[in-house]
Amino acid sequence: MKTSLANNDKELKQVLNDLEKLILTKAYEWARNIFKTIIEQIDNLIKRYREKTLAIEHKRSVWYMTRLGKIRIERRQYRDQNGKYYYPLDRLLGMKKYRHITADVNEFALELAASTTFRKTEEILRKITAIDLSHQTVHRLLARVADTYLEQKEQDKKWFRTTGELPNSENKRVARLFMEADGVMLPLQRAKARKVEVKLGITYEGWNKIGRDRYQTVNKMFHADIASGDTFWAGMALKLHEKYDLAGIKDIIVGGDGGSWIKDGVDYFGGKFQLCRYHLNREIRYKLGSKGKAIKSLYESINNEDTDAIYTTLNEVALMVKGDKAKEIKELWRYIKANASGLRDYRHTVISEVGLRRTGAIEGNVDKLIVRRMKNQGMSWTLDGIRRMLAVRFLLREGKLNDWLCHRNDKVYKYGATTRRINHVIDKTMKDNYMDWFSAGLPALYGPHSSRPWVKILKSLSEAGI
């Protein structure tokens, strides 16, 4: 059998590019056909094994948005003994009324939206998947799951403030817990203020070495809020209580840049304050500049916790400079004096332990958790938008997003579609012979473009069995 070859590189590239798209399109069509068959058979299982209090009302079709693209599904509507209407198949798949998007699509779209803009998320979904969601839809999906989570957390806070009762806890016992906090300013839209401070806190139990001069914090947890310091630490305490026996922790180290709201956390948890060396070093280098001898002397005094020597060194430098530079030196002294309680390295009190490091993980986490997605890209936020985005980003980091995507508070009926029965349907359907479906051919070979050179080449290749 004669097989034509491409006449030039350009024509060959066109053939191969379109071949990839055609095969992928055909594969998606096949996959959608299988999905439709399986899902509608599960609906038949529900009809057969449902609670008898559920009466069938209608059988209606709807478009499901899946990872395979849009699929038209026929499913039954039921009415319970109280007169309420349900689509059990929708509920079984984690869908709610007017939201016929699978949990897998929800999770994938939100993972993208938590990393890049909503418009970019829409573009990526359409280019590399069969998912067709507008950026407005993705925005609504994020708002729905975030609002569910935030409402629950707000209810927990109100309950705690009203009754004094704490939620259930894992009561994990640890000897020491590290806390670090910092704030970052984000631009606002549709608000009187131009910016707002987002307070971020992290906690961890220590460090694991993962490479040469590389360490990873152990069991890190996150908390962020747009609130006063007291409200922030109350939220942090509630979150930590879910996991730890806070009363049994011997040492709590609270690290930060010396902000008054950060040091409030020391009193809140009965911990020890540790001034973040990153912020201290930045202040010293900026204020003293090239005065290497004075900087060396200052560090020696700081390490010895000798505030008199610190004052003497800075006073000598201040006498040698004039104007604004002298004011900066005085500001440095006030900064160090205000945070004198945090100059002492906490490790001096636990000499027998090894593997302990300085605090300072917060700075990198501010960048990863907030700045990269929410700042320096010319964007501005509403207060609700900030809270929602932070909630989803943290749920992703903690591996809990899917739990909240499927979170429901309403009554759950026993529909009879057990795991064993569903697996049987899936196995039986997947074992059926779908080769006849594939053998229907490639539509492009017989469509309106069948006379084009690249289609003729593709047709000759398919006829040759290549």
C-alpha cells in the first residue's frame, strides 16, 4: 500500500501537531462516554437500593463539569416524606444545587487559583485540560469553600468566647513549641484605607536536616488574620489547641521583629520572646552602614547581653555623625532597648540539647504564603478577598482542602450505592470492549478539511496502519 511522505518540515510538523490533538480529542470522547455510563449506572443503583421514604419524581439531565470536559448526565430527582426534593447522585458526587462541578475539578482549579491570578487560571485550564471554567466561576468556587471554612472558624471563636469551652483536641504532648509572627501590608480596593496589615503566625516543633546547610521545620502550622493582636493570638490558640496539649508544653519560644502585638503573644502563651536576628541584623547594617569596627563591637555586646556596652558603642558612633544619620543611630538604640528581653539566645538555657537553631523561619513563610500570590503584581484586594485567599492557601498547605470541598451540614440519606457495588459497576464497564467505538475513525479525515495536503498525508498514514 502506498504511503505519502510530507514534502517539507513545515508540513510534517503540521501533521504531527494535529495528530496529537486528534488523538487526545478522541481519547477524551471515549473517556466521557465511559464516565457517563458509569455515573448513570450508579444512579440506577440508587434507585434500586434507596430508602423507601424517597419517592421518584423526575428523571432530568444536566451538564457535569469534569476533568474530562462537560458531560450530559441523566439522573433522577426524589422527594422525601417531608416534601423536600433531592438529586442523590449530585450529593454522592459532592455537588450542591446549581453547582454541577466535580470535587476533582474544584480542587484542581483552586490549586491553580491559589498560585496564580484567576484569569491565568482560566487560561491554563483551557490550554492543558478539557476544563472550561471562566475566571469569574473560579473566583466563586474559591469564595464558596473559603466562606464555609471561615464561618465555621468564626462560630468556634464565638462559642469559646461565650462558654469558655475549647474544641476537641488531639492532646499531642511536646516539650517545646516555636512560634513566629510578622505582618505584611496589602493594597486594598473599595475601602477607605489604602492598605491593611495581614498578621501571619507559624508554629513548629523543631527542625530536620534535609541537606547540606538545609533544614526543614517539623509539623509546621499556619494562622493569619486581619485583626487586633489579641484576636489574632486567640485564633492561634484555638487552632493550636486542636492539636496540642498547650498546658503541658514546657517552653514556648515566640519570635518576631519586636512589634508590640507580637510580644503580646509572649504574655498570651506564657512564653519567652526571641528577637528575630534577621530583623536585628537588617537594622544594624542599615543604620551603621560601613562602620565595620562599630558593628563588630555591637554584636559582641549583644551576644553578651550587655546593654551598657551597646549604648556606649552607639553613642560613640552618634557623636561622629550629624543630621539624619545621628537620628538613625538613636532610633537603633531605642529599637534594641525596647527588645532587650529578646536579645538573649534561648539556646543558652538548653545547652544539653543539640540540633536547635535560631528562629527566623517567618520571613520566608511571609514570602511563600502571602507575598508571592497577593503582593507586587499590581493587584489590590477586598478584606473578604484576602481572608478567602489565605484560607484556601492554608487549607492546601495543610492538606485539608478536599475535606472542606465535600463539607456538608444537611441530612445525608442512605442511598445504597455502597463502595462494593460502585466498584463492581466500574470494573464491569471498564472491561467492556470499546475498540468498536475507537474504530469509528478520525473525523478530520472525512470532514471539510479532507482535501488539504496535511490531511491527505495523515489519511495515507492511517491507511498504512502506521
